[in-house]
Amino acid sequence: MPHDVWDSLSQDANAVLVDVRSAAEWAFVGVPDLSDLGRAPIQVEWASFPEMSRNVDFAQQVLDALGGAAPSQAFFICRSGARSLSAAQTMAQAFAERGESVVCVNVTEGFEGDLNDEKHRGTRCGWKARGLSWVQS
């Protein structure tokens, strides 16, 4: 749940949030705002718009963004929790292969959450609907 992730990020300065959505989603939908915690989410696309082809360099790009320092926990977020589940599993394996013990967690509900009855996201659940801080460019 998004609030649990916020609480973990608030309590653990060595935890990170990795936003795996596409650059188009970051630009047009918004991103989690962690400025109150003195940090920002790591942004690495799991798949690129419009083809949504998988980023084969995803794990290495996340490791590069971490600058060689393994976090204690890594939370992965996408639109609804599907891509981020695959990303979390991939990174758990990547960290294990490096001999690092990092808890990799999928943010259920994602940034925009499930579709409502009108087939719109961002109102039923997810980071935005739960009232957590976010910004849009």
C-alpha cells in the first residue's frame, strides 16, 4: 500500500523508491514527490512508450542510479502495480547476484491505481488517490 511505502521511506533513510513508468507517464501524469524526505524517486523505465518494449538495461540502469550503494529497501512503483512487480523481481535477482541483501517491494496500487466504474484511474486507489505528495511538470 502506498501509505506503508511512505512510512518506510520516512523511517529508513537508506530506502529508495524506483518509478519504473515511462518518461511519457512521468511528464504527463506526474511523479511521487519525496522532497519532504529530502530525496527524489529514481526514475528508470521498465518499458518505453509508445512500443512499450522492455528496457533490457533496466537492472544496470537502476544499479547505476544507486551509484554503487545498495539500499536497505527498494520500492518499485508503476501505474497500477503490474510492471513494478516484474521490476522488483528482476532487481531482487540482480542484487542477489551481487551478494547484496536488499528487500525489493512492489508498490501495490501503483501511482494511479485501478480503474473506477467510469474507466478512469487516479480516483479509487494508488499513490495519488491516497493523498500522498506528487508533482507534475
